[in-house]
Amino acid sequence: MIRYLKQYKFLLFLTALFTAISSLSYVFIAILLQQVMDIVDMGDMDGFIKILLFSLAYFALMGVFMYLQSLFSKKFVCKIMKAVRSKTFIGIEQHTIEDYSKNNTADYLSAITNDVKMIEDNYLLPLLQVIQYTIIFIASLAVMIYFDIIVTVCVIIAIAIMLVVPSLFGGLLSKRQDKYSDMLSDFTNHVKDLLSGFEVIKSYQMKKYVLSRFEISNEATIKAKYSVDKAIAANEAVSMVLALLVQVVVVFLSAYFIIIGRISAGALLGMVQVSSNLANPLLIIFSNIPKIKSIKPITQKLNNLSDYKEQNTNTKKSPSFKKMIYVDDLHFSYDKENEVINGISLSIDKGKKYAFVGKSGCGKSTFIKLIAGYYSDFKGDVLYDADSLSVLDIDKITALSSVIHQNVYMFDESIFDNICLHEDFSKEELQSVLSDSGLSQFIEQVPNGLKYHVGENGDNLSGGQKQRIAVARALIRKKPLLILDEGTSAIDMQTAYDIESRLLAISDLTLLTITHNMSSDILTLYDEIVFIANGKIIEHGTFEELITKHAAFYDFYQLKK
């Protein structure tokens, strides 16, 4: 958190300055009360009127400084919170697809919401309180010395006993805060999973199971929170008892000194007032110090996300795709045990069209993702022209290709925004891709046309309409490599044929299509069909060549027909 405090050090300085002024003005009320009491004791009416007027002005000015303190402290907290959230989100966005997929989306969501909120509640607010009440304590101690040195010495001895409290609870609270953060992440994950499957829950009458699962997760999270709260409560209780001890020492010693004539009644009133400014600040300080210490695992987690860096891309080469992509003896496994890709070698020439076919789960999509740079932990090699994937900038590799998945994601914005993704394109470019994707007629029918709001993940659209938007989104960028991962599966056969045939007619476009569509009219248009089974390329060639061979692809084709 030190980096953020340094980033807003001037704002922190202003906050501390007005905190100091307002705190000192609050402490010096004890001296003001002493003066009032002594003037009353002497029966000095003129002095009483003067101190009354002074007090009115004093409290008015004190109110102004307290307002400024509150204003700057709130601004400081808001700025830090914004910076932490932004840096964490930027760090998450910088992850490669491979690294991002290692955690659940709910873990990232929990970090940005729950963990950042814990930073506010258990670090920023306690830190400002510690600053404020430390100033109040030091100033109160100085006022106590002003009133009587013996009482002050006794108070210091009582305070020394209190110094051991944070060390007793700090470590315990830190462990419990870390566990609570993990439980919040799990809880967010469970709730997201249940809400995302709302339609399945309703369709299959899973209400009883879902409620049970939610209650179990909710109960575990509350137990973790209560565990933290118990440690905080114990810390606060012990601190409170010791803080009250300080006040008791002040009251009884002051009373004794009045009896023996060492101090005046006004000094007693002032010391009673200032003793509360010793006890209460200590109570707050010592209850907040363990909170501040306990947040260290949370800040470390957020730092790990925000400080994420890919392998040094400055030394990586920019990929080129002028001639071919060559895959050499490629092996890949998700779990390090079962190979999904088992020794594939293939040349993909620029401008040619390839159809990848095979049974579900044979490795088609994984193979395409490896080519597109989604994963790095593979054996063998993938070369763009003559350069190995290992020496290339992954971000620039993914920028070479557009991918249209079967499950298309739509942002909760307009059709126009979901196609252009907030980049600038000409009207001609936009109209061209609307025509090629088959969107033109749909755009004319919906209210507001391109400005039509698609809803959360395209809830206002049919599956086919979402696919058309995805095709337009890919085509408008005119990247050299287009990947259709079942990208036209949700579109009617005629529209799918129209879109695919248009894509196949673009001469400088390299097209990789994963398909279960065994239409001979379409398959004959591909330069090469690659038949994959069990993570291996069994056959590849033109449609006519593979049909003529009467081998594995022929059997698959006949079965599909």
C-alpha cells in the first residue's frame, strides 16, 4: 500500500495537516475548561464573559477545521480506492489468455470488489484514525504534563502495559483475515455459478439443491467473518479495560491532589477531560493496529494481480504471416497426463482455406488455440514464417487473427459498439461487413438500427443474430487469419452457406474453420480438409481426394450424412 500513499502524498499531507489542527483544537478544550472553572471559582464576571466570547469563536473555527479534515480524508480514501481498483483491473487485463484461465473469473471479481473493500475498512480508515488519535494522544500527554507531572508519570506506566496488546492479536487476526478473503472469493464464485445457471436451475427444478449449496457457502463465509470479528472483539475488549485503567488512575490521583492542595478544582476538571483523550485514543489506536497488520496478505494478493507482467515483450519479435504457419510435432495436455494433441504436424499456407473436422473432443479447438498463441506450455513447435512461437510477442500473435467462437460474448452495449468495439471504421467498411454477415435485414427491422441495445451478453438477441454480429466484428478488422470455431453453427443453413462462401472467396484471407457441417457444397470450396481423431491428424487433403480414398474421413462423412 506504500506505493499508493506515495502516489497521493500531497493529499495525505493535507489530510494529516487538518487532522492535526482539528485534533489539537479538540485537546486544548481541557485547558479551556480549566480556565472557565478557575474563573468561576474566583467569581470573575468580566473574565467569564471574555472567555465565553472566546469559546464561541474557538468552537466555530474548530468546526471549520473538522469539516476540512473530514473532506480531505474522504477524498484521500476515494483516490486510493480508485487507484487500487484501477491498477488491479489493469493487471488482470494484462494477463495472457493462458494465465487468466488459471483462475476463476469470480476470483478476479472478488479481488476487485471484496478485497478492495477490505483494504478500505481494515487499512485506510484505521490508518487515518491512528494518525488522528496519535496526535490527540501526544497533545493530551503534553497537556497532562502541563497540569501535573506526577499524574503524567503514572499514566505513562499504565500505557506501557497497553503496548503488548497489538502483538497478542496481530498475527491471529492476520491469518483469519486471509482466510476470510479466500472464503469471500469462494462465495462469489458459487453465487456467480448459480446465477449464471439460472435457466438450467429452473428447467430441471434444482431449487432445493441450489438453496442448499448457497446456504452451505453462505454459512462458511459468515463463520470466517465471525472468526475475524471474535479476534477483533477480544482485542477491543482488552484494550478498553486497559484504557479505562488510565482514566481511573487520572481521576483518583487528581482527587487526592485536590485534597492535599496540590492542584485546583479547574485542574481536576481539565485532567478528567484530557484523561478521556488519553484513554479513548489508545483504545482506538490499539484496536486498529492489528487490523492494519492483518491486511498484509490481502495487499499482497492485490499486488500480485496488479504487478503482473508477461515475459519481457521488449525482447520478443513481432510475428509475420507472409508465407505460412508451420506446426511441427505438436503435443499438449491440460492436466500434464492426458494428451489432447498428440504429435500433429501441419503447414498452413497464407491465403488458403482449411476445414478441421472430427468428432467432438478430438482436439480440433485446442489445436487452433495453440496456433493462435493461447497456450505456451506445449511440446513441439509452432512457427510463423520462420520464427518460433517462443520468440514472438504473444499479444501481437493474437492480434493477427480474429476468432469467432460458438458461444459469442456480447457487451451490454449497442450493436454498433459490439461490432466496432469502440474503434473507428468508415461507413463503407461497416456496410460491407453488415452485408457479408447477413445483418443488413435484421438492422432494418429492430428499433434504432445499429444503436439497438443488445442487453446483458446479448439477451435481447437470438443465437443466430449474435453469431452474425460476431462475424461482422471479425470481418471489419481485415486480419490475415480468421478462425471459425463452430462460428456459424447457430445460423440457419442458407445464411451459414452464404457467409462461409463469401469468406472462402476472399483471396488474401487465411481461413481455419472448425465445423461439423458435412455439406459437400461447402467442403468442396476448401483448399484442404484436415480430419482429426484422438489428437492426431488422420488424413488431410481436398474433399474429392478424401472421398475417393474411402478411408477415415469418408466413413465420418457418410455417418454424418
